[in-house]
Amino acid sequence: MNSGLYGTFPEKIFLVPTLQSIDLSGNPQLQGSLPEFPKGGSFQSLVLNGANFSGQLLPNSIGNLKLLSNVDVSTCNFIGSIPRSMEDLTQLVYLDLSRNQVNGSIPSFSMAKHLTIINLSYNQLTGQINSSHWENLTNLVNLDLRHNLLDGTIPPSVFSLPLLQKLQLSENHFSGQLPEFGNISTLYNLELSSNSLEGPIPVSIFNLRELRILSLSSNNFTGSFLLNDIQQLKNLSSLDLSCNSLSINYNHTNSSHSSFPKITTLKLASGNLRRFPGFLRNQSTLSTLDLSDNQIHGEIPNWIWRISNLVQLNLSCNSLVTLQGPFLNLTSTLSMLDLHSNQLQGQIPMLPQLATYLDYSRNNFSSSIPVNIGDFLMYTMFFSFSRNKLNGSIPESMCNKPYLQVLDLSNNSLSGPIPQCLTAMSWTLAVLNLRGNKLSGTLPDNFPQPCSLQTLDLNGNVISGQFPKSLANCTMLEVLNLGNNQITDVFPCLLKSISSLRVLVLRCNKLYDRIECLKTNSSWTKLQIIDIARNNFIGEIPGSFLKTWQAMMADEDGAMSRINHLRFQVLEFEQVYYQDAITVTSKGLQMELVKILTVFTLIDISCNKFSGSIPEDMGELKSLYGLNLSSNALTGSIPSSLGNLRQLESLDLSDNRLSGTIPSEFSKLNFLSFLDLSNNQLVGKIPTGTQIQSFSADSFAGNKGLYGPPLSSLGNVDDGSARLSPTLEGKHSNSAHGIEWDLIGAEVGFIVGFGIATGSLEFCKRWSKWYYKTMYKMLGKIFPQLEERFGPHRRHVHIHQSWTG
């Protein structure tokens, strides 16, 4: 074990008839596979943990090794199902198949009466766990089935095993109610989180007097849970009841604080709590406290800062208004502090000096940023004060902090220039989000080499001047959003070399001239959103540069393989992410995407002065969702290749000089829910197809040569009466073209939902399950192919602050 072996391990060694034990664990560079085992072997112990073995998990001939007692092939690369022949291994004591790609159902181990440990976690096992499989395993100490796809109810026999110490069934699809707990006097670890369990929590759970860890989060448990009752569990150290439908209560008058167990982890998110439980005052060992997404209002008591060992504190998504002072004795151990989405107001409070994660976003803080704020960010990696009412300038003391990776001061009223030291520190900074402020001046030209920026968002400020040449140093950049400013420059050809770019937004600036530099040597293979609308670009659309946009060309299988969303993982925190967001214009409406799915693709070059024809190469972008070329000076016919864009849902070619007929291939665009071809010079009959005919006449208005449904059979008589009021874009009435009112309602609901989500749902857990189910239903209506192509089994979306889970 751990002997530094590499190469391929000879299979013949496994077949030595006198061999009783083999241990190859801890050799990740050692490859190999298991042979067929003959009858009569002497094998008793097979340990391959952490070796790079692959292929079929275990051969069916494993049942020939009648003396086998110890099997540990965890953390290899095995695939396949567990062979039924393992049911014949009556001498098994230890079985660990965890962290492979094991599928199929779990066989019965009821004949192996000496089994003490079964670990099948982190696989892809399916089916139910039958009651008869466990009744005879009276020596079982540890049963770990976490992170699989198991379903059905949990049989009562599992809860009656007399020597069981650890029962870990979290992250599955178990349903139904929990049975009453038997007399398991030894059970100290019970993990059932992230299933679909329902009903009340059995009162008999308090009979498990040795219980130390109890995790029931992210289920559908109902009823009430009185925190006072945990006084019966004298050994309890970790309790997680978050994200259920429970009403968690605490009786302040009928309890002795000193009689509570010494808890280290307490997570009560989404528990309808209205007050801080008083027994927390005496919890000197408490290190993690999550009271997020409750109904706690009023003041944060100052005693909470004096819990001496507190490391993680999450009070987000409540109705807290003030922080009770003084703050002189803030715990020096506090590492993660999350107060986002409350109603906290007034001055920015004193910050814990050793904190690595600070989130004060979505509150009502209205002061300026203290000049010496940098003195409290010495070890901070994540710092967010977005969506407050901060004013004044960004102090330079915020710069040059060696660990800062995410800085988000977006959506405030900050003014003045961007400090030059702030862009200079992007050798460590991965996310700089200053959007939605009143920042002015030019963008500093001192991005270092190397530059670690992955997201730079300055949208919605008053930034002017030219693009800094040093921005080309940021070769890891994925999201660049400089829209809605006053930048006066030509197209930033320096961006051509940034092959990692996924989102480019330059809309509503004063950019001008041609974009011909993109004709050659551009390799934006990952680009999925480009929005350069409302500028003064001229010349032709260079078709050759479209051929490198592979993210927009993927077929259905390719898109499925890369479905995800853009985010940045904060170092050292396994499940803490900064979530990229963007506002896009699609189907004539603005939508804020709080999660940018990697399958969402969009091109918007509208409201410029592009001329010439639409490139045929545009038809190769087969995974494109939205295409807006409106309000330019494009001429020629509409390429029939656009009929290849089978995923297209929004197409706007209005207000150009396009001529000829509408390609018959448009009748194949089955997902199209928004179409605007108005105000061109199109002629001929509108192609027949159920989707095309579903759009209103407004979608074709202003083309006097067009005829056929939905226009009058006598031709297109455009008297201007069909035109509606301006849309959100201030353009013509795109929002009315080809959209039914129930779809408009769905989209408005989608936008409002996203707005609410960014205020209280994006990070709040009580509504997370409901919200994302509802969101995907709406997405399924707005973007139907998401529903058809990916379905409910691919809908898991990580929540920004999943450290609480």
C-alpha cells in the first residue's frame, strides 16, 4: 500500500492459488483489472482502495472465493453492477465499493451474518432496499448508502439492527414516513438528508440516547419540532433540520440552558423560527450556526458575537434590522459571516478581522465605505456588499489584499473613478463586479501579467474612454460585461486572444467602425452570448468569424454533455460559489438570468449600422436560442441556412432592407416562439407551417409584397394601424409580434420571479426546491427545448451558498 507503484498490475498474480491477501491501496498510477476467479481460491482480503483499476466492478466469479471476508475496491474506476454471486460470500465482514460508477440494484447480503461494514456510497445504485435483506445482519455496525439513486421506503428492519452505530442514507430518493425507531442503543450517526421523506419526525428518535449526529435536512418533514426536547440527547453534537416544512420552536420559559448538550453544528434554516433560541448563549463549543431563511426580525443580539468558538454564522434571509453593539469583542475565530437579504440599515458594522467570507449584500446599509475598510479584509477571500445603498467612492485601502478573490460592490450608488490599484490587484482577483453604480472616468490600463480575472462586470456606470490594452493579459476571462456605459472606441480586437471568453456584452456604448479584425485568428470556441447592440458599428458581418464559435454549433448530444451554469468556486470552500448573472434582451423583453446556463446561447447585434447580407455561415450555429439582427441596414435575401437553427426560439430581423421571399425552411423552426420580420422589403407567400401561422400579422407588417396567413389573403395592407406602443427596448412593438398573451404572462412572471429570486430566493433555502421546480416549468414554456432535451432528471442546480447545506 502507498508504495508508489505504476504501470499495469499483472492479472495472473490474483490467480496464485495460495494467495490469501492482496493490498494495492494508495497507488493512483497503478492500472489494472480483475480476472475471472477459479473455484477453491484461498483469497480472504482484496484491497484496491485508490488504485487506478477499471473495467467491470467485480466478475461474477467473485462468488467462487468462499473465504473472502474483506473487500475494499473504493475510489477506483470500476463500472457495472454488483454481481449476484456476492450473495454466496457468507464469510464477508467488510465491504466497501464506494466512489465508483456502480449501477443496478443492491443484492441481498443476508447470508453474510458476520458483516460489520457496508459502504456503497457515491455510486449510481437504483431500486429499493428490501426489508428481508437486513434482518439477519445483526452484527452490522456501519451502513453507508449515501449519494445514490435509491428509492422506496426505508424498511423498519434497518432501524432495528442491534449493533448499528452509523446509518447514512442521505442524497437518495427515499420517500414515505419514517418508522418508529427500535431499541438501537448504539446508534450515534443518523444521516437521512436530501431525500423525499415526509410526515412528522417520530418522537422515538429521542430514545437514541447515544446519538451524536442527526441530519434530516432537505426532506418534506412536517409538523412541529420543539428544540427543548434535544435536552434528552445528552451526546448530541450536530443537528441539521434545515429545508423541511417543519415549524421549529423553542420554549424560552420552560428550559434550563445548562442542561442542553454541547453542540458544535446547528443548522435550522427554513424552520419558521421567530426568535433566536436562548440556549445558544451557553453553547461555548458551537462552531457552525445556520438560522437562515427564517422569520427572525428585529435586532441581532451582541451575545452571538461572543460565542467563543464560532466559525460559521449564517443569518441571511430573515427580517433583521439592526445589530446590537458594541462590536469590540467580535469573535476572532469567525471565518464565514453571511447577513445577506435582511433589512439591516445605517452604518457598515465593524467586520471580523479574520473572516474569509463576508456577505452583507441585499440590505439597506446607506453609509459610505469606511476609508480603513482594508484593515478588516486581511484574510478575506469573498466580499460582497451588493444591492445596498452605499455612496461615496471606493477607498484604496480595499486594494492589495493578498487573498481576495471575489469583490462584489454592484448595484449601489458609488461614484468617482475606479481605483487603479483595484485593477492592478487582479493577479489574485477572479471576480470584480461593480455594475449598477455611478462610477466614472476611464477603465485603468494596468491589468497585470498574469491576470486571474474570470468575471469583469462594469455594466451600467458612466465609464468613458477607450479599452485598456492591458485587458489582453486577462486570458482567463469568461464574462466581460461593459454594457451601458459611454466607452468611445473601435471594437476591442485585443479580446481575440482570450479563448476562454463565454459572455461578451458591450451594448449601449459609443463604439464605432468595422469589426473586420474578427475575420481572422479569432478562436472564441466557448462563446455563448455576444451582445454588441446599440452602438455605431458599420460594414459587413464577417461570416468567417462565426465558424469558430463551437459553443453555438453543438448538436443536441454536445449540448447535453456541457449543461451547467457559469460560476466561480471560491478556493478552500468546497461548495461555495460566486454565481455569474446577466441581463439579456430576448423576445423583445429584458430578462435577468441569475444563473447563466452553458446551453443558453444568444447573438444580439441590433441597432447598429451593419450593411451587406446575412452570412450563410450563420446557419451553422445550430444550438442558437436567440438571434437579433434588427435595426441595421442589411440587404439581400434571408439565407435558407437559418432554417437549420432548429433550437431557435427568438428571431428578429426587423427594420432592415432585406428582400426576396421568406425561406420555406422556416416552417421547420418548431421551437420558434418569437418572430419579427417587419419593416423590410420581403415578397411572396409566407411559408405554410403551424409555427409560422401562429404569429400575429404584426410579425410581417411593413412588407408590402408579402401575402398569405396570417396576413390578409389579398396581401399585406400596411396602414400602420397594427403598430403598438414601444417596448422595453424603446424600439418598435417587438413584444407583440408572434407572442400569445399567456406566453407574455409566463415571461413576465419569469422575469419577476428572477427579480425576487435575486432578492430573497437565490440564496435562501426554504423556497429553493419550490423555486427551481417552478423556474424550470417557466423555462420549459419560454425555452421549450430545455424541457424536451434535458428533462427533469437533469435539473439539479447548485445554490450559491451551499456551505450551509
